[in-house]
Amino acid sequence: MRLFIFLTSRLFAIILLGVSIVALVVVNKYASLYHPVILVLPAALFLSVLLCSIRRLYSDAGRTHITWGSFIFHIGMLIIIVATPYGAMTRFIADVTLPEGLSVELNDEQFVSIVALPPSGEVPDIHMRLNSQQTIYEDKIYPVDYRAELTIGLFEDGAVRRAEELLRTNAPVEREGYQFTLIGGELSARFSVKDTSGKIVFSEFVNLSYSSDFEDTVEIPEAGLTLYTRFFPDLYMEGGKYGTRSPELRRPAYGIRAALKSDPFKDLWQGVLKEGERAEFAGMALEFTELRSVVNIKIVKDNSYWGILIGWLVILVGLLVRYFSLLTPWAKEDFED
């Protein structure tokens, strides 16, 4: 009997709640540790709170009035306890790096990182294409908004349905339960190198800083080169010196120092390349081929959102009912008893 009383007590429910929260945080941070056995915790917590509520309701039967506020509060907790593991089992989250003009599917590991996937392991059939990206500046200095025009295609009713959507900072778009959020925008440059025989040995988009305040590097092992770069979004030249008039993308160019990896302190070539320009040195040819906008999109489908929201609203109602009921004379007498 004592064991049953403990298992239906508030203390045991609080212990289970604490352990469940710790397990939820750990699993969310280290997804590889997830195992279906973990679901025993929310199931036990649900059963404990349910029995605790029934026991409380039964004990109130001898009083003049039932403390409905407490009962409603526990119903809200039960809703959240059910919604939270349900969300963990059905939640889908993906981070997408989307280059301009390129169609990307969610099963493309080169551009997509799956953060959370339902146990079924099914990746949704979603296609995306970045048509344009724009950064809005205040006083031509401070970025205050990012905008991305996307074509989003979802497989629905046996056919792919496409729609043009405009994503902005803090203004996500929802389609068929999936939320598309614009995280940020950047640029990606493509460089190509030809060796002494004229053969293309390197032609790739590289991840470089697009801030004119920092110098960045890119290794090209196929040609034995190291490029030291600095980006100028709005290039100007005065007195043999280069700079940028603003952070807005108007006359993009890269200041480049090219050196052999084996002798990094000796420059083979130094200068500025605009998009489409090339430089020849040491029998090789380096070309700044193109510059593309790239945006980072987060896709989320979480079916537990409404359940958790409803649970918190029910808890709030329970607290209000409990608070106002304590103001009545009969409640004070029962409370003192």
C-alpha cells in the first residue's frame, strides 16, 4: 500500500518529470542516443500524473467542494506529456544550403543536413530553387533584412505542386504543415584553374568570407596553389589602391594573392579579379568564373506544437480557477482543514 501511495504521489511525479526533461535535452542534443526505450519515461510520467489526479479527485469527494483548479492543471500536464514525446517521434527538421539557380531536393546530402527524422525514415519529397536573394541595408552600412524568392515544390496527390514564395527574416512561410524559415544569406564564388597544358584542374564553388574586413584563404591542391582573398562588393580603385564603397553588391570583385603552397611567402600573382576575369601566371590561368547568392533555409514540421500550446493554456486556466476558488469562504475552510 505504501508503494502505491508513493507511486501516485507528487514527489514521484516530480522525480519522473525531472528525469524526463534531462532525457529530452540529451536526446535533442545527441540524436544518436535515442532509443525507443526512452519512451517508457513519458509513459510512466503520464500514468503517475493520471493516478495522482484520480487519487486527488477521490480524496476531494469528502469535501464540500472539489478543487477543480488543481484537477484542470493536471489535465494540462497530461496533454503536454503526451504531445512532447509524440513530437519527438514525428518531428522533421532539415537545414538546407540553397545556391541561386540550383534546384535542390531534400535527399541531396551535399546541400541538406537532416537534423531530425521520424522513425519511418522517410524524407519528404520537397524541391526548392532560389530565384533571387537580396540584403536590405540601412544607411548603406547595416544589414537589416534578408529576402529570398523561392520556388517550392511539394509532392501532393500524385503530382508536384509548385508555388513562388517570398521568405524574409522572421517571416517564415508554411506549406502543407512544413515551415520554411530564412536563416540568412551569403555569397559563394566559383574559381577555375587551368594548368600549363590548358587542362582545367579545378572548377568549384568555394566557401569564402564575403566581408571586406577579413582576408580568407582557399587551397587548390590540384594546382599546388594557395589563394589569399579579400572580397570587395562595391569595388573602387584610387591611386593604385582598392576598396569598397559600400557593402551592397554592385561591382563585386576579389583581391587575390596567389602563391605556391610549398612557398607561401612568394607571390606568383597579385591583383583584383572581377566576375568573368582571368589572370595568367607561372603557365597557369586563374579565373573568377561566377558569383552566386546562397541562402540557408530551415524546414520544420512539428505536430506537437498545438498540443503543447493547448496544454499550457489548460494549465493557465487551472491556475486561475484554483486562485479564484481560494478567495471563496468554503475554499478557505477546506484549505484550513
